Amino acid sequence: MPNYTKETIGIIGGCGVAAANEFVCRMEKKFTELGCIDDSQQPETILFQATLAPNRIAFAAGRSNVSFAPYFIEVGKKLKACGATICCIPCNTAHCSIDEIEHAVGLPFVNIVRETLLFLAEAYPRAKKIGVLGSSGTKFSKIYQNHAAKLGIDCEFLFPSEHLQRSVDGGIAAVKSGLPHSFPEQAKAFFTEAADDLIAQNSDAIVLGCTEIPLAIRDKSHRGKPIVDTISILVDACIARCKRD
């Protein structure tokens, strides 16, 4: 009998709401694929849709001095009080302040950026130029570069041009508005040209570095280059933390 009930997972969602819901749905699906067909075989999960946070993209991009971190810390402490033993944030941009949040909450966080980089290093060790489709906050705060430096991973991170970055940000907003449900191809189009730009820059792999983007892009590759879905990376990392020895 599978046993994956070691931890109680606290999830700080709301950034965005649809991405957090997608994360929970994928995690449930993955657990059942692993044989956890009885409810009691799956871990307790607490989702808090933290929708009242100051704009984390504006903060990470340097357009605002108002940090979202204090609110996320407050939410993390609520999750801890409810019994969470580990936490995660299904949002790449929010990881510009992950060290501050994790330290103040006092629980270990499964870090989506760190786990994505470790996955890349293992699955694609020859990939030295990594294209990142993410928010302008993720781009300008250098989240991926900073985490790679901490891990000692030597690679170059490539981002869309300024014009195409605006298109990506617009696509993220469109996903939040529910566009993929009604017009999936239109939602995907926001990101296609930017992905082409990353390929033109000789990216060896493309990271969907915003958890809204996997709701619009379901492909596993683009023009022959692998696409790395950070929601799925976080799901697998949380499941690994839940497995009993």
C-alpha cells in the first residue's frame, strides 16, 4: 500500500488563484497515479488563497516599494497554526522573497525555483542556456540567476526582449481572467512569439517560469527544445517530501 502521508502541506495560493487550483488538482492526480486511490493514503493539504497581497510582480520588478512578504508571512503562520508541516508557494515571482518568508514562518518551504533548477541539472545536464518565460518581476529580480548561484549551477538565463516581455505579462493577465477556458489558442498566442525569441537566442530549454503559463501552454517542447513546466516540478517535489521512508 502506498504511503505518502508523512507531511501536512500548506499552500500559499492566490498568486494566481487558478495556478494554485491547478497545482492542487495535478497533485491529487499524481498521487492517484502512484496508487493512492484511498483518501487516507494522500496527505493532508491546506490551501490558503492569499488574494490580498500587494502586487508581488511590481515589487519584484522594482516598480513598488510595498512588499508582499509580510502578508505571506502572516498566511504562512496561519497554515502552521492549522497543522502544516511544510509549505509551498506555486508562484515563481514570489520566490524573490522566499528566504525572508521561510525564516519568519519557521517551516521548510518546497522552493519551486530551486527544484526547477535541480531538475534541469539532472534531466538536461548539457543545457547551458535556459530560456525563461515568466513575469517581468521574475526577469528583473534575477530569481533564477540568484538561486543558480546558490546551488553552484553554471548556466546562462535568457529572457524575451522588452517588447515581448510586455506580451508575456499581458498573457499572464489574460490567463488570470480565464481566457484559456474559452479561447485556449488565443491564450497560448501571448507566449508563442516570446518562446520563438528564446529559441532564436539559442536556448537549450524553455522554463515556464510563471505558474499561470502552464494553463495556456500544454506542450512538452517548442521547436524541438524541451519545455519545463514549473507546476509539475513543484508537484513532484512536494510528493517526494511526503513519501515515508
